[in-house]
Amino acid sequence: MSHWDIFRCTLEGMTATKPSPATEDRRQRKARQTRDALATAACDLILEHGPAATTVEAIAERADVTRRTFSRHFAGKEDAALDFVRRDGDRINALLRSRPAGEPPLLAYRRAVREWLADREDPAWHVRPRMRRLLALADTEPELFAAYQRIRVDAQEESIRIVAARLGSDDVRDVRPAAVVDAAAGVLIAALRLWARGGEGDSAAADLAALVEQAYDALTSEAAAATPESTTEE
């Protein structure tokens, strides 16, 4: 057999074993289903028993997977329980990317958040049952809070890169992208904390979307009042 025949057989073998797009889609769908099952199990168990009494082994058992499978998806139980925060952060960033190019960055972020909260076909994970309780718990449990902060920072770093691209600037040397995102995301976090602390029976904090709009109105009003043109030196 010539070198060319060997090469052709090898190439044909590689082509034959390459997964089809349909196979890849099935694998991705299966991986997503497994991740969702683990995240749901982690959330349920932590709300039922508390973070300290919840083990990774118990989460894996409830999701009907192995401990090894859990480790392929998550670094720890807190990351699993708060996976909805990461997913919603990804959705906000996807919506931010799709905003009109000429829209000011702060307004673009605000409207991306508004669109995320207004989606009725695929509701934001933050407003689904039990997530409010989990967010309130994350505010008091150090390990959950640390995981929440890591996930939030990752999402904001991506937002900064998106805003920098919209401005045609360098996100490392230009302060504007980070300033805009930190302010805009800070508003959302403030509204989420107020909403989570309110509890299920608090009508004043029941509407997260309304709270977010109030918080953004407060930011823009205070920012306008703090401009050099509107202040005087004492």
C-alpha cells in the first residue's frame, strides 16, 4: 500500500468517526439536561436542609448521576445552586450585544435588563419559584455569597468587554466601560437584594421589574444632579 493510500484511509477513518451535527446537538442537549438536574437538586437540597448539611454526594444522588459527573459541571455545591445567576447573566449579556449600536451604553444595559425581565416565554430564572428564597439565603450564608460574587463578577467582566466594543475602546485602559457596567449592574443588584429581602408576602417588593426601573430612575436622577454644571463649589 502506498503512502497516499495510507493517508486516504486515515482521512476516511477520521471523517467516518467525526460526530454529525445532530449527534453534537444531542450531546449538548443531554449535557444541559444533566446540568439543569444538578442545579435543581442543589437548589432544592440547600433550601430544604441548609448549605452546611447539603453534600455534593446528596446532590448527585438526587439528580441520579455520579459524583464524577457533578465535578464535570460544577466546582462546588454553591456554584450548582446558583447556576441560574450565571444563566441569567449570560442572557443579559446576549441582549446587551443585540442592542442598537448608537444607543448609549447605560441605556443599552437598562433596556437589556428590562427585556430580560419582560420575557414571558422563557422567564428570567431570578423570578421563578424558590429563587427569591435562595437569593435571600445567599445574602446571609458566606459560602453562597462568595459563589454569588464570583458568578456576578464573571458576568460583569463580559459586560465590560461588550460595552468597550460598543464604544470602540480598550476595556483595560478606558475607564468608561467599567464605570458604566459597575453602575448599571450595581443598580440591578440593589433592586434584587431589596426584592429578595422583602419575602413572598411583601407587596411593596413583589414586582422585581418595577423595583429595577425605580432603581435605574434613582441612578439617572442622582447622576444628573451630580454633574459639574448642576453643582456649585462651597
